[in-house]
Amino acid sequence: MSLHASQANAECAQWYLIQCKGGESFRAAEQLENQGYHVFHPVLAVQRKRRGKLAWVTEPLFPHYLFIRLDQVASNWRPIRSTRGVLKLVTFGDQPAVVPEHIVDTLYQHLVGKETQQEAYFHVGDAVEVTEGAFKGQLAQLTELKGQDRALLLLTLLNRPQQVEVPIAHLQKQ
């Protein structure tokens, strides 16, 4: 099913781009949807290091931007600019920038409904540096993630490869 299949007057409506205020794209999307606008805000689940632990967070694919489907004649464009979180409708000159239909459809097909599409912070095989503890300053290769708090590393000690387990909080990507 296409992103716009259920939209009335699909022949006249087009996708436009909205620039959001810093860090407010989720708020802008919610406020526009509450006003009845058809919005597409592509997001990804991403693993981030928070307070020394890995956590899954949802982040916009395009920070500060979202797509809105509007009809040149039937849609009320006025409330958009004053919506909380919205900075402006992206324009070229004085004309709103139209986003080609196939671009939004492709993004939609690749992102929506795929909760498994996640981006991990650390991957097996990553080069890392130990930032704290007995191995501080050592470069190593990540060989295994042990839950959310610990990692198994391969590092060279006394000219021999050794496996050591360290807290993820003590690692930094290289």
C-alpha cells in the first residue's frame, strides 16, 4: 500500500518539506497531525550510549525536517507556519518546494513498519579505545557484546592477543 493511497484528492495533493525548530520535529509532527494534516516523519531506532549504558532511542532520519501532503487548492496552509515546532515551509524563491512522490514512497516502503531496522552503537569487529580502568588508552577489537553493560575485547598485552571483559561505559569508538 502506498503512503498516499487513503488520502482524498490524491491526484491534486503533493508532498512538501517542512523545516522544524531544533529538536522539535516530533512535536511539529504531532501538532500538525492533531490539526488534520497528513505528515510523514521518517525515524529510525538507534542505539546510543546514555549514562554509560546502551539504550535504544528513536531519532529522525532527517533531523529538523518532515514531509507534509498538501493540496494547492483544498488545503489550508495558513496554520502551518504558526504550529508549535515548525520553523517554515521549505521554498525555492517564493514557491513551496515540491518533493517528488517517488522519493517519499521509497522512504515509506523502506522505513514504516520495520521495527527490526535498527542501528546499533557498537558492532562486533569495531575498533574501540578503552577510556577508563586498568586498560585505559588501549586500542582493541570488539569481539562480543555481553548484554547491555559489558563487552568482550581482543587486545594485545605483552605482545600476545588477550580477551578481556570491560564495561561498555569504558569504551569509545575509534
